[in-house]
Amino acid sequence: MMTSSKISLACIALAIAATLVPTSAKADSYNVFTLDSDEARFFRGMDANGNVILSYNVSSQTACLTGNTGCFKTYSNGALLSSADTLPPIATDNGTPCTPSVPAGGTVLRGVCNNGYEAFMGYLVPGQLIPSLYTGFDSAHALGRGDGVFLFMNSEGDIVWNEPNLEYWYEAINTTSHVPEPGSLALLATGTLAAFGAIRRRFL
């Protein structure tokens, strides 16, 4: 039979281990959607929920050109959600250009990073003829062709890019769940300590 002191040590160790579990697991599983043609369609921003705004024939203004309506299109989970005559408000979460490290022989044409996630357009091996868009360092992480000049990523790892040879805007939605938030881990640790107290009282 375990003594009270051994039970105490086991419960404390479990509580500490629970608080040391990483707070987030970065995803590498995606659903890829075709948003729309990239001909005269301009990226205007994405948010942390993966909502994307493209504007039609309007590159910098915040309202449709005279005679045009509904030129600001909002997409959610790859589907057209709404159209508007003025640029809708959006808390932009587009990521930051970066140059991820790649294996020897690989080449990064352009990259984007956000909240520990990263993606890049380029080549993984010498002699590769067509660049691809990658979220990792092997072909299993390729999301599509990577010839485009625009690449964005939000803090959840969702990615938006254009592909001029195919003439489309694409979005890759991150489908991998994150591990419990820090608050949930703290609750687990608290419960473990409470259980320790109850067990300890039984042995006193």
C-alpha cells in the first residue's frame, strides 16, 4: 500500500506535469479552397477567423468605382459570404514576410510567418521545375503551386495566396485542433491538487 507521503509526491508531480504541457500544437493539416480568379481581384485582408476580403477592380480605394456595386467580397471557409459597396471593417491578421529555413538545396522564393506558423513558396530539391507552396519540409506538406507573388497567413495558420499560372486566389484552412488553453491546464492542475488533499485526509 502506498504511504501518504508517496501519494503526496505522485499528485504534486502530476500537477506540475500538467502545467508544463505545451499550450499549442502547430497545425499541418489543411483544407484548400479556390476563392476566385486573381484577374483584377485584389487581396484586402484576412482576420484570425480565416475570413478573407477580395476587391474587384478596386486596388486601393475603400469604395466601389462609379457604376459598380458589390465589389468587396468577403469569403468564409472558402465560400462567398457577402458583397458590399464599401470595404467592410476587418481586424487584419495577415502575417509577416519571413525566410523560413529549408533543407540543403532548397530555395525560398517568398515566405510568411505568424504566431509560430510558417509557409513558403519555393523549391525543396535542386532541379525541381515548378515551385510549390509548403508548410513543412517534405512533399507531403505541399498545398499547391507556388508561382504567386502574394502570400498571407493569420495567427491560426490559415493561408491565402495567388497562383498567376492558374489565375486564382486560394485559401488553405487549418483544420488541426489545438491542445487545451492554459486556463484549462490550470483547472486540471487545481483539480489534481484538490484530489491530493482528499486522498491525504483519508490516510491521516
